[in-house]
Amino acid sequence: MSTNVNDTNVTIDQTRSTLHSVSMSTTLGKVMPRIPALMSLKKTALVGALALLVSACAEDKPLNTFEPRGPRAEAIDKLMQPIWVIMAIVFVLVVFGTIGLAMKNRVKPEDYDEDDLPEQVHGNFKLEIGWTIAPAVLLAAISIPTVVGIWELEETNSDPAAGECRANADGARSGELDVMVIGQQWWWEYRYDIDCDGFFEDVDGDGEIYGPNGAGGDLDDAEWPLNIALDDDDLVIANQLVIPAGEQIDLELTSRDVIHSFWIPRLNGKRDTVPGRIHTWSLEADEPGEYTGWCTEYCGLSHARMRMSSVALSGEEFDAWLDNQLGLAEVPSESDEEVWAGYQLFQANCMSCHVVNDGNLSYGPPVVEGEELPDLEPGTVKDFESALTAGAAPNLTHFATRTVFAGAIYSQYAGIDADDDNIDVGEYFELSVDDGNPDGDYRLNAAILKRWIANAPDQKAMAPEDLRGMPAFPALSEEDLDHLVAYLATLD
Ligand code: CUA
């Protein structure tokens, strides 16, 4: 390595002297004899560029957009391949053409004559027309499949503006699934419209839907902001999107705070999530597996730690998963002392932001902006929306069925590497519907979970004072943390 560094230094020195010569000389001819020095600089640059290129190549990486695992991502890949070829041809023609012409037409040092001015030309009309028209034609040719591709990617199974959904009223899934994706600083929430009544609830049947501040809105207004009322019979989960493999899932994307971008590269391209707007998108995975993604729009402190995890299950596994998710969380028995202690701690410390729907939640009156919260019975939540989500923190009703937590930056189970998207989906599924498999290969990552609960902002930059992220809990003892984790482990 040291030899290389020395070589580079020599090259830099040579370049310096070359540059010095350039500044000293006034004509191109004097520089030409210095070509060898320039060439070794080129070599160094070329080796550096190649090293960068090669280090960017890796097979079977979760964020590799060139390894599509679903029809949408495949369509993008198919569009990209010929464009790469065209790009490569244009690159070679322009770069090597320029270099070739410069070499061919240079003045040889022995032929150089200070008084011999080059032939004065004022452009070549045919050439200029040519290199104006050729790129225009090329861009037009590329734009046609690109625009058609964009339109095709926009297509969804159902019309979200009309509140369409394909599930049965009794909750059984009979067709395509609609999922609302809500970007938040710095995690993702997923709301499944299970009962096919759309995402907007008309609480008293007067055609108005309600937000947490008691504001109404038109049911057909697809641009209704995020503070919509939620059905208590729909499903709200966080961090990990679970979908059936081989089916197109329609997504409605929006954001609670700032613009984020939803991107699971192996399943589809990027789509921005914008507060107050709903963008449609869809996902389809050919095979069961885990597909990871990343927020790709800079969104503040922990943008870099706003990851996505998507698990595709076979149809049967998915239906069983859904059944399980729709069930309530179990209220622990007092005889199970550790879990009971954790449950009490959770109620006291966590329930003001997180929701665990164990059947004790009920709707309260809408909160009116500027007014004090009404006194509510214990177990009553403060507004419609909060029955399923507090709006600021993940719903943890079936926490233990997920394989990731903390915005999908940590693996929830020992035995599953968060960066490994080749987990055994069958085993994952087993742990989601059984008892969390506490003694098997997949044990709850208790140490990491405890560290997270004790001081989350220490591990992921957040602003809990502004309801952006989770505060630290310095008052919780080691034993308290053990009890909390024991309770969380029961949420399967
Ligand atoms: Cu969310 Cu970047």
C-alpha cells in the first residue's frame, strides 16, 4: 500500500509541475510535451474509480435495486437495462471521441511554430445540427417507455379516493388488501383496512369524518390530512409491513409530520409521503421473504435510522398472521408476578404514547383544540384515533410478532440478523403465532430492548420534548426493565 501512496505522491508532484507549466506557458503547444505526466494522473484516477466501482458491487444485498423480487421492481429493472446500454454507448462515443480527436489533431512539438495560428473556424453547421438533434431523438425515445412505465406503476387495484377496498364486511379477506402507510419521525406505521369500509370512519353517519381535534371532513376527500378517525376494527401495526406473497397490495402513503420517502427497492421504486396528501403505490413480492428498505427523503435528525422492513408470507400463513393480529392483547394474570409488574409499569410509563389494545380501550369524546382534556374513566383513551394509535408512537398490541423494532434498526430476536433478508419465513411465522418461541433459536433480544427502553435517544437521535421520538426513562431500574421486557414478550 505504501508504494501506491508514494506513487500517488509522485503523480501529484508531477501534476503540480504540469500545472505550474500551464500557468507559465501561454500556448497549448508548450503543454503537450507534458502529456506523460497527465497520463499517469489519469491512470491513478482510473484505478481509484475502478476501486470505487468494484466496492459498490455486491450480490444479494437487501437494498439492491438491480435484484427485483416482484413485478413492479422488475418493470423498473427492465426499463433501466436498455437505458444503461444507451448510456454506455453515448459515454464511450463522447469520451473516447473527444480524446481521440484531441490526440489526432494535436500539434507535434517539432512542428510547433509560435506564429502559426490554428485555422480559424466558426462552427460546423451540419455537425451542430447533428449533435442537437441526435440527443433530442434519443431522449424522446427514452421518454416514451419511461412515461408509460410511470403510468403503469401508478395503477392500483382499487380507487382509494372512492374508499374502495376488497375485503368482506365480516373481516374475511376476499381479495386485494389496502394498507395506509404513514411516515413519521422516524418510523413507519401501517393501517390495514380489514373491514372494507375505507380508512375514514363516519362515526355518527352524517357523512362527516372526525379527526382527533373534533374537526370534520368530507368522506370522499382523499386529501384529508392524517388526523383521521380510525375504525377500531381495523389493524394498526408499526415498523414491519406484512403482506401476502404473490398478491398486489395497494398502498396509500401519507405522512404525519414532514416529507418522507417510502422505498423497498426489491419490490418497487420510491414514493414520497407528504403530509396532508395521499399518494397511491403498490407492492408485490413474488416469493415469501423479508424485504428491507430505507426512508430516502431527508426528514430530520434520524432520517438515516428510519428503515423499513417488509415480510411477505404465503397466503395461508398470511391469513393466520392476520387472524392473530386482529385479536386483542392478553391482559396478564396477577399470579405471573414479573409479567404483571411489567404490565403495571407499562400502564404507568408507556401508555400515554403507545397503545396495547387489550380490550380495555374505549372511545372518548373528541378532543377540542385549546380545551383541557376531559376527565375520563381509567382505560379510556383521549380521542377517536387513540383507540388504535396514539399518533406519536407505534402500536404495540402484537409487538412480539415483529422481527424488528426502533424504526426497524434493531432485530427483535436473537438469531435473526436485521441485515439478513434471508430469514426462514416459516420459522419467523412460527414465532409470530406461537408464544414468541422464548427458548428456541429466536429469543427476544432482551439486552438491546432494555437498553432501548432505558435510553432510546442515546441510540437514535430524537426530540422527545417535541413528541418526536421516545424519551429516556432514567427512573426505571434494571429490574423494572426486566419486568417490562417480560411483559412485552407476551404481546404475541
Ligand atoms: Cu423519513 Cu427520511
